[in-house]
Amino acid sequence: MRAKMRERTLKVAQAMEIVMAVIILAAIVIRAVLLVVGLAQELGEAPMSFSIDDFLEKVLLIIMGIEFVKMLMLHTYGAVIDVLLFAMARQMIVTHNGPEGTLLSVLSVALIFAIKKYLYTGESWGQKKTDPPDSK
């Protein structure tokens, strides 16, 4: 009885996760289209008022949304690390911190790269660690 209830709950949660990913993806597509339309209008009407900072902020937010959807669907540590990396990179580019904030951001990105290189094993959340094929 408990196993059936657990299985049903898991299936409902997975279905809800897929629905939310589709909704988020639809919002990202709409936002990307609006970004392109707005860019064309802005460059057509007043090209000198174009702000690369605002544009990058919007583009990086769209990229983070795409990575978030991938994280929801893949269920891997690598996808989570990628989302963290994009979030830190966006933070560094969009906000103009002082030297201490910039140093802290760079160290955070370096730490994420180190984690990805040395600690990330390539396994999913539900998998157990296995030996690489060439180690036998």
C-alpha cells in the first residue's frame, strides 16, 4: 500500500514537473520573441539610446531560464552546476560591483569550475557511482 502511494505521488510530481517546465519554456520563448521585437524597434527608433547592459541582462536571464528547464528535465548534478555557473556569470556581467565584489564573484566561478572538474562524477541523482569502463 505504501509503495503504491509512493509510486503514485512520484508520478504526479514528475508530471507536475514536466508541466511546469513546459510553462517556463513557453514563457522563455515569448520573452525571447519580445526581446527581438523590442530590439528591432529600439534600434529603428533611437539607435543611440540602445543599452548593451540592458540587452545582456535580458539575454542572460533567458539563457538562465533555458538552463533551469534543462535542470528540471535532466536531473543531473551537471545541470545544477551549469545553472549555478550561469547565475554567477550573469551576476558578474549585469551588476557592476566594487573590486571586492568582483573578486568574490570570480572566486565563486573558479570554485564552481573546480567542483565541475574535480568533484563532478557524471552521475545522476538516482544513480550510484560506477567505475569507468577503462578501469577494469
